[in-house]
Amino acid sequence: GKLAEANALWQRILPSQLFLWSHPYNPAVKAASQMMGHDIGQCRLPQQPLTDSEASALVSSLAPLLSVDANRKNVA
């Protein structure tokens, strides 16, 4: 099958999943949405937005996924 291809894709997805599994989910998703240009506001209390260092780590974890998305756009 396409096990090698699936494994390569999983390796790109894994950093973002590890981030989401180890940080508050809703603030992380809202921050990622805002980074993509979707202003959906902040989480309701008591949830807090990501710190600057957490937001930086989120960007790093999403970088491999953004390169996959860019490659797909170039092919189309």
C-alpha cells in the first residue's frame, strides 16, 4: 500500500497533535484560526488565551502542515 506515504504525512501532522494534546484545546484552536485570518474572538472565561511562548510553539507545530497545504495549492 501507501504505508510510507501515510507515515510521512503522519510525521507532518504529529507536531500539531502533540501541541493540541498538551495545551488547552479551545484557546489553541482559536489562536490557530486567528493566525489563518479568521477573527473568531477569545475563549470565554475561565479559559485564557495562549501565552506568547505558547503561540510561538503553536506556529512551529503548524509549520509542517502549512507546507503540505502550500504544496497542494501549487499542484492544483
